[in-house]
Amino acid sequence: MAGEAMTDSFLTPVPEDRSVLSGPPTSADRVAIGRAVRERAPLEGLAEWDPATRRADALSIVLGQNESRIARLIPLRMARMAISPWTYYRGAAAVMASDLAGFTNTGLAVQLCGDAHVLNFGLWATPERQLSFDLRDFDETLRGPFEWDVKRYLASLVVLARDNGLSEGTARRALQSGLRAYRTGMSHYASSGILEIWYDLVTAGDLLQVFEPEERERVSARLEKRARRRTSAGAARKLTRVVDGRTRIVDDPPIRVRLDGKVSDEDSAAFASEIVQAYRDSLPYERRYLLDRFTFVDVVRQVVGVGSVGMQVYLVLLEGRGPDDPLFLQIKQAGPSVYEQYLGPSPYPNHGQRVITGKRLIQAASDIFVGWTRVRELDFYVRQFRDMKVIADGQTITPYLVHFAGQCGAVLARAHARSGDPVAISSYIGKGRRFDRAMIAFATRYADQTARDHEQLVGAVGSGSTS
């Protein structure tokens, strides 16, 4: 099946003889499905990686993405990806999508996060204002084979470990921790009720288990302090000032740039305001009512992340009962998922809708303001900016990578159990020895490949051939 777009029927394998099923598949049927998949996609095959079988050159894929991005931001994107193999990996989801599509897959479908690297797990507030630990980035989300998320996650552990000077032994222990948590979690969900899976929530308290008991209280206090600061009110204190009696977002080129309309219509504040007005219609009635109580105040263009550099992103400030009652929204352009050319197109007419629907399927709880729209032939999704979001950086989690990897593996299992068949997946994985060996081998080999791809990009940047 390498290189072919996969249909829904391919992604949900069932026994060939449907006559044996008198109703919905039983647990025994699902166990049989998982075991049968091993015939088509043997566990040992998960270890496969051979750069000679690549469908496309990695540099060509990266540069090809520049064609749909804001031209003046392309040098910044290339510079960020060239910093290290880790920053390259973060920006090269399209490269890995092409590589994964070159091999036979299980067809056991879940809602893929699509970019499940280790720093795309973090803390933020549920609507009830409880800190939840969950996946956080869904620009590439699409329905696809579960192991693609697992492979992207595991390879990220090795790349990050090497980037921060950890030993190969520590990287391997992190891989084992992540795999053990994923397998254990999937086995648990295989025997859980559907609502039990859906309501399951990993909290900040669960995450704190990675720390020694004597450290937990100190770290808990730090997390709560950071979460309280990372709100719209906290952002207003840091990112705004009063100019001629009006609140304005502070410029910080190239991260935040004021829109003046001199370059294009998309550089105007009116364009961003139009997006906000159109996005309003994607909200449920009670949240449209809530949004209507805020007034549009200011907007800037924003640069975020690594892989998203060059996409159109806006930071919008609204006010409720005055300057002390702010609401920040982030508007982000949504294009096709990098997996669509291999898995088939998204069923949603709007890529912003694809992102938000995937987010709602994967996360245990989502921001109340998430929505989407299309304006002037461009798709966008909208979410609150920060909203108590606490995202660790690589240096922060490095000392705890082995334990942190386990927490992330557990979250990924729950995400897949929500949208896939945990019984079939758990049955396919089995006791885990062969699955773990194969996945560890792949993650290590692909981290090696990432280092080579990064060197290729660095050379291209140095020669000026990326502009």
C-alpha cells in the first residue's frame, strides 16, 4: 500500500467474512482484527527505515512548503529550522509524513495529532479552570494509522535527548518509558467503557508525579504561578500599552508586527476584524453571545513556532468592560494537512474546521472560544491566546525526560483510544516485546536521518539556495 491514498475502509480493517457478525463487532472480533493485521503489517516491519526508499528529497519537501507562505518570513523559517536537528524536526512534519507513507501501515485508524512531538504536550485550563495535561498542536490532524503518531513521538525523544546532551542510554530509557505508558494505557482503555475513556483527564497533579516528593510542592507552586500569569489579563500587562488614550499591542518585530495595509489587503486590521466576525458564526449560540460582549480593540501579525512560520497568524485584542477586562484571540491560517496526499483529503470543507474538529476529538477538554472560518479564500481557525497554557522547553524537561516521556505516552494512548479502537490496537501490539524493539529501532534510525537532513538544510541555507 506504499504511496497510495488510503480510504476509510482500508483504515478500519474488519474480518473478511462479515456473515459471522450478527451485529456490531464484539471484543473478541476486535481482538481478532488486531491479530489479523499482523499478517499484513508485521510488528518487526515497524522498525523499517531505509533512506534509499524515500519518495522525495527532504530538502525539496521543506522548500516546497515555502511556496504557500509569506515570502518575507521564509528566511526566518529557514533560520529557525537550521538552528539544530531538534528545531529542524519540529519544522519537518511534511518530511516525516512522506517517509511514513513509504511503508506498509497497520490501517488501525485514529484521529492523528499529526505532529505529536514531545514538546507538543503541555498544560492549559479546561473550561472549569482545571489545569489539564494534553496534546496541544493540531495543524496536521487527520484520520490515519495510529503508529504514525507513535513514531513521530518516539523519534522526537531521541532527537531532543541528543540536542540536550543526554546519553544514548537515557534516550533509550525515555523510549522505553513512553512505550510502556502507551501500551499500558491502551490495554487499560481496551477494557474500559466508552464514556470512561471520553471523560478521562490527565491533570497537572498527574504530571507532577514525574518529580520527587520533596520537589512536587515547589514545582506545583511554580506551575500555578505561571498559569495565573499566562492569561489574557497577564498578556495585556506584558504585551500592551496605552497610546493616545487607546490600548495597543506592543510591536516586537519580527514576532509581532503592526498591520498597515501597505503590502496587501491581508496586512490590514480590517482583514483581521473580518476574520473575527466570520469566525463568530462557527461558535455555539451561548458562546457567540459571550463573544459579542467584547469589542475589537487592536491586532498585530504574529510569528509562532517553527513549522508555522510564514503562515498568516494574527493576535487580536478585545475588551469587555474596559482595559482591565481583556480577551486575546489567536487567528491562525490552516492549510491542508501534510498527511492528506497520502491518506486522502479531509472530509471537512474548511481546514480550520478540520483542525478544530481534530482538537475536540483528541483533547479531553478544549478552549470555549475555538472556532474556524474562511475569508477571501483562506481558511483560519481561532483560539484563545495562552489561556493558562504552560509549555515546557527542552532544557526544562531534559532532567526529567524519562518520566516525562511516560506521561506523554499515557496521554497519547488516551487520545488514540478516544477516536480509535483500543481493543484492536492493544491486540495488535500484544505483550509489547516485539513492538517495543521495533519502535525503538525505528526511532533511533529516524533520529539519525533527521541529523543528516538537518545538515543538508544547513548547507542549503549557507549557500543561499533556500530563498
